[in-house]
Amino acid sequence: MQLTRPQQGKWIAGVCAGLADRFGISRGLVRFLFVLSCALPGPQILIYVLLWILIPKS
């Protein structure tokens, strides 16, 4: 399966949903881990925006 951002079932931009679909894990788990990681210092938001730009829509 190719890495794409889905048109259905996305919340903001579909980055977490696309990553979850690509690796065969729960969308909710990926979203939870992303939100949890935002509590830590680092470039999480910047990486999300870059993936939003780089990952094509399905």
C-alpha cells in the first residue's frame, strides 16, 4: 500500500490516518501518539506540516 492522505476519515489533514493505513495500525493510536508527543520538546508540528505538504492525497 502506498503512503497517501485519505479523503474519508481524516481529521485535520489526514497525515496520521495516512501513516496508520500505510503501516496497518489503528488511526486512533497514531493520533493519540502524535498528541502525546506534542507534550515533549521537539519539532512535531513542523514535521506534521511537512508531511501534510509532501504526502499526496489519495
